[in-house]
Amino acid sequence: MQIAKFMDAALVPVPFDTDDQPISGGVASVMARGYPAQLARMEVDHLLLAASPEDLRDMAQRWGIPLSIVERRSKALAGHAARQITKKKGG
């Protein structure tokens, strides 16, 4: 039986996760590592881009994610948007 190319792991490159470093610091460190991924899966980037600092505090509390993680994602999104706008204006 012939296997389809998309089913053959030897023929299809799969991106691998290089984040395999050991974690020290206990449960809090493990949980903190998962918050950014959890926030990304929530698909709330549009809310984070338009949020005021007070809104970010409310969102962090409502979602149970540390404020620093929510603020960091909001800043990263704003920076990315600014780079895209600059790139578009430049050419």
C-alpha cells in the first residue's frame, strides 16, 4: 500500500519546537510559560490593540492571566502594527 506524501513523516518537513529547556522555579514558572500560548489561542489580539491600560488590567483579571503577560502581548502587537504601517508607507 502506498502512503500519501502528506502522511509520510520522512518526506514532509515538520517545524519542531526548540523550547525544550528545563524549567526551574516550580509550578509558577511552568504556568507562566504557558500563559503567552494561552493568550495567543484566545484570539483576542484585536481587543489588546485597542485596549487602554485600565482595559488591560480588567482583561488580565477576567482571563486569569498575569497583567505583565497581557501588557507584553499588547505592546508586541502595537509594535508589529507600527512596523507594518511603516513598511507600507515606505514602499
